[in-house]
Amino acid sequence: MKSSDFSILSISEQVGFHSISSFNRCFSKLMGASPKEWRKGAKSEAQSAKASILELTGWV
């Protein structure tokens, strides 16, 4: 998400969410920050680099 020019809404739809609020809620729960905060780097680089969302959900 950090390197993409797609909007957060577009990304949420691409990964299968029908509601931006559902995506935001799920993303925040997994990553500890809203998609907007995470994208802008509001969290330190160490925190945002700790794990990809795939690792957190057991896909890797």
C-alpha cells in the first residue's frame, strides 16, 4: 500500500471487501493502525516493517 498510487478504497475492493469501513476495521485490528496512518508512516518504520499482513494472518 505504501508504494501504490491506488486509493485505499480501490485496494479494499481489490482484496475483496465490499465496505471500506470493514476493510479499515480489519486492517486496524491486524496492523495496529488505520490504512491511512500506516500508509503515511505515522507508525515508526520499525513497527510497520515488523510483519506483512500475510504473515500476521498465517498465509506465509
